[in-house]
Amino acid sequence: MVFSKNVKVEQCAEILRVLKMAEVQHHEKYLGLPMILGITKKSVFASIKERIWKKLQGYKEGLLSNPSKEVILKA
């Protein structure tokens, strides 16, 4: 569990005790995305776009037209 800096230490300890969870300082990724995106969001999302593009180029390449692939990538 990760807490905001605005949460008091006592509240953090109580929540962790009740939920029987451990506190971590940061996660590197959550749902495939970095937890802290920073200013360069374009590069972060470019890697996702590239992974999806590679999957589309795979075995179903003949089933989708290029405009269809572009729509999927933008979604």
C-alpha cells in the first residue's frame, strides 16, 4: 500500500494494521504503466503503442486493414 505525503504516520500505521498489509515506498509499474509518468508522457505511451502494434502485425495481420489498425492503436 502506498500513502500520500498528506496522510499522518499514525493513520498509516492504523490502516496497515487493520488491513494487514505492508507499506511500500513506490511501485515501478501498475497496470503496465509507470506509477509516476513525469513530463515525458509521450515516450511512456509510445512503448504501449509499439507493443500493441507488434501484436497487430502478428497472426491476424491479414484480417485488419491499416486504417482499422490505426483506430485500434489510437483507442
